[in-house]
Amino acid sequence: MGYHLEYAKSNRSKCTGPKTTCVSVENNRTIEKGDLRVGVDFERGGREGTVWKHWLCVTSKVIENMKETVESPEDIDGFDTLKDADQDKIREAWESGDVGNPIMAAKAKEKGCGS
């Protein structure tokens, strides 16, 4: 399974991250042009494709899966094309296992997870 990091080229893709914590749920989960996004390659029924998520909609499980595929975030396709600040965010999330989505954090707090 391959992963890709890039800035959205248009506003035509939809986020396939968790619906209830999507940072763009009020905007029909649209990934806006220029938003940092993560692509996950898939194969299903003989068809191949890529699904996209906002960077902030990436779950800890996705980060775990990435770590099983690549050794470091620098090895993810497209990492080297990102702005330095975004590369730093990705490195931090790689280490912590958390992208810092405020909606996910609030929901976890409601459930009594974390502090």
C-alpha cells in the first residue's frame, strides 16, 4: 500500500477520514485546493485507486500503518515537496502518533480518553 503527501490540486476530492471528526464536515468533507492531504492507495475488485484525507483527519491507526510501510516520514511520496512547516508537522505526528485534530481531541475528552 502506498501513501502520498501533497497539497490538493483542486477542490474536487472528498475526505475519507472519520466523518464525525472531519475538519470540513460542514463543507461536505471537501478537500479545498491547497489543503495538505494524504493519499492512500488501494486495490479492490481488481481496481486500483487512491483515497484522500485531510492531513488533520489522519488517525493514529493510519500513522501506524504508514510506519509499517515506510521507515520515516521522509520516505513518503511527496514529502520533499512540502513546505518546511508542514514537514515539521508530519514529523511531530510521526513521533507522537497524533496529528493534532482539535475535533478528535474534544471527542476523546468527552469519552474520558486522555486529559
